Amino acid sequence: MLGRQSRDRGFTLVELLVVLAIAAVMMTAMPALFSAAFPGIEMKSAARRTAATLRLARESAIRRGTDTQLLLDLESRRLELQGYRGLQLPKRLRVRLDAAGSEILDDRRGVIRFFPDGSSTGGRIILAHGDRGYQIGVTWLTGRIQLAPWEAP
């Protein structure tokens, strides 16, 4: 009788596999559920990734000793940095680029350029949902990247 009780206490391999499969399905669905339920979290994450991509562009210019440009395509909501994987911004966010006039390529594309000394052409990217959002500013003299909250005027 003692031997029978010890066998009945455990889980079968099939039960464990079913639980793992359910957990895997839930984990893949969770990011989509969170981003839909909390647009502010998605927006802040996109702003942080945008700032990180700008920092990468600056560091690349300094390291390589050549001008490096970060292209922002407003229509496709995509940041492109040559030699690196692009950054796709969420579709639900409004994206705006304020940049030097010479860096605006057309009505939907513009560039923020970084130079080997760390400076840049400067600019600002605004990511918004409704009347609130984040602005990622680039100081032209130093190339410093700053992330700050933004509200519609």
C-alpha cells in the first residue's frame, strides 16, 4: 500500500506537457494584450527604443569617424540606420519629425545626421497617442539625446 500511494502523488508526462503548452500560449498572447490595454506602456517603450536607436547612430558616427544618418519614414513609421536592423514603431502612435530644413527629404521622410565629433544636425521626434506622448530631442551642438514627456499645445 505504501508503494501505491507514492506513485499516485506525481504528475504524468502528458499532464506536464499540457500545462507547458497552455503556459506557452498564454505567454505569446500577453504582450499583445498588454499593449492593447495599456497604450501608454507601448508608447513609452517605443520612445525608449527610439532614443536608444538615436544613441546608436551617434556612437556609430564617433566610432567609424564618418557622418551617420538616421532616416525616419513617417508613412511606414520606421527608423532606418545603415548597417543595423530598422526599428518599426507601433501603428497606433502618431509620429512627427522636427528637423533641420536641409534634412527633410520630402513630406514623409527626414534625417537626423550625426557627425564624427558627436554633434548632429539636431531635431526632435514626437510619438503621441491622443494629446499626450513623448519627445526625443537631439541637441545639435553636442548630439545629446533626451527623452521627455510631451503634451499637445
